[in-house]
Amino acid sequence: MEQKFNRNKKNNAPRKQGGHPDGRAPYRAKGEQGRGYDKYSHAPRKLPEQEAMWTEEGTVAADAAQPEEENTGLVIGRNAVRELLRSGRAIDKLLVRRGELEGSIVALVAEARAAGIPIVETDKSKLDAMAGFAPHQGIIAMAAEKEYCTVEDILALAEERGEPPLIAIADGITDPYNLGALIRCAEGVGAHGLIIPKRRAVGLTPLVSKASAGAIEHLPIAKVANIASTVTMLQKKGVWVYAAEAGGTPYYDVDFTGPAAIIFGSEGNGVSALNKQNSDVIVSIPMYGKVNSFNVSTAAAVLLAEASKQHRVGKK
């Protein structure tokens, strides 16, 4: 006689060996289930570009896949987050448990949104892991490792030094090690600051700070709502904007001697189409080997060093 536990509960059909009671594909073994796959069907989950984000109008955000961070710089729980918001300290983002938008969290989300802080709705399992399984009450804030400045502060620093501005712009860099290395490059060549976007990019997290090898403490960093608008504003102030992309003018033929801002794109997509279109010059690093491009932080080292040299000795 066939035992009951070997049959499907819904249709009494024989259960597949190793399968789910409802006939779905078997679970992966412990440790094999990637966060990018559905645990039943093994089909890829939606990419962050396919998920909705919080907007100024209040649209609910979905979990944006960001690199895993060390569990430092996190403020956990409703009361702690409330006090952090009141303190005025820089906050990179607010993570809220999916389906938990009720009670006191509603007020916290509204306060954060009014302050322009990105809000991401995510799963309880991710919040549990980030909090080290301490009670988080459905909310965690990621506080910045240092205070952000404004773009005007960066321009003022260049004026104070009596130098033409040299600014790096990170257009959607999501890897904390890349952003940290870019910060180190920019500070090392004497750039006056870095501009990063509020959304769809890594902020000043502990891993970024570590990767910068201390340079984060010496480089002014501005966080803006819109890179494209910032590019336009810089151009109106006389800053030439260069987009680091393939197919442009070789960097050694480009004149960087005046006020300059160089845009470095994301790891996968490069400089966005809009920012590329709005730039004054597309600048490239000719590749003579087998690989067709450099890592973003390596490219930043090459281009920023050339721009810094021209600022000091002129173009030759």
C-alpha cells in the first residue's frame, strides 16, 4: 500500500522524489540557493531595474540589489532611527520591511522622504541578516561614514586654493570597492571633490571607507538627487564636463587645463546615455592589449592623473 506522505496533498498524485509537496521544483541544498533565484522555480528574480523605486510622489520601492555591507554604520529599530533622523546626521538610505508600512513606521518613512532620503522596501530575511538577527522592528537606516558637502562647497574649495576645479563624478557606481578606490585616486591627484547620486548607487558605507584607505576623510563628497541636472549646473559655472567612455578622443589629446569634471560610469552600463549626451567631450583610454576596457577605478586613476598634470604644468 502506498503511504500517504508519498502523495501530493492537492491532487493525490505521486509526489516527485525530492520535490515540494505542491509539485514545485525541489529546494536547493543549503548554501546553494542564490539571492538572485526563486527558491521554488530556480528562475531568476527581477533585476533591480525591473523593480519600482520610491519616488518623490511616494511610490513604494522594492529591494534594490546592492553589494553586501559590513554590519557597521547601521541604525536598527524604530526609536533609534527616529533619533537618527532628528540628529541631522547624513543617511544613505532607509530599509523598510516589505508589507510593514503601518504604525510608527509610516511617520518615519514620511520624515525620511521629506528629507530626501532614499527608501527601499525589502524582505524580512535581509533585514534579519543585516541586523545580526537582533530585533529591528521592520526598519534599518544606513548612516553615511562622513557628512556630505554640497557641489558649491567643492567649487569654493577650488577657488580657495586658487586652482581651476577638478571634480570626479560617479554615475551609478554600485561596487563599494570601486567607489572607495575612485575616492583614493581623486584625493591622491589633488581633485577638489567627488559627486555621487542619491539613488541606484552605493553611498559612503564602511566598505567604501575601508577601500579608500583613509582618503574619504580628506576628499569633499557631494550627494545629489540628479547627476544630469548637476552636470548642467556645472557647465553654467564654466566647468567643462568630460564623459569617460569608449569611442571618444584619446585622453592624451584632450585639453583638461581649464575647470574640469570627469564622469565615470557604472560597472555594467558605463556613463548613462543622457549624461554622455550632455557632456562637452567624450574621452577614452586607447586599449592595445587583449582586454577592451579598464576597471572604473583604474580608468579614473589614468584620467584624473592626466587632468591633474595638465592643471599644474599645462598641456604638452
